[in-house]
Amino acid sequence: MKDAEKLLSENEVAFPPAPPERLEAGLDDILCRARFQDPKVAAAISMEIAAGIVLWLINWLVYSERYCSDVWSN
């Protein structure tokens, strides 16, 4: 990395801006209302997964019924 910086500075190429240093924060520094508790995260993820499964099942039922009705009607 230092070689790249040296090469860029020798050729007068501007450096990209560096991201700011990450702040160290303890658990006590975060407000209770701003924290995600594990049960809340687990519930949100479970709801997303369940909604995906329901949509997949509905889609499968609709298309399988169309397919089966076409095949069985002949």
C-alpha cells in the first residue's frame, strides 16, 4: 500500500479520500431505544422468511394448477 501511495505522489495523482476512523463504542454508550435486541432481530428475520415461503408456495400452487389442468385436459 505504501508503494502505491509513493507512486501516486511521485506522479502528482490525488489520493482518494480516506474513510474516517471507526469510533469505539461500548454497549453502555448506545441508548436502549436505539439498540436492536436479539429477539427483535430474530422475529424480523423470521417474518421475512415466512413471507418468502408463503409467496413461493402461492406461486407454486398457481403454476402447478395451470400446468396440471393443461396436462390433464388433453
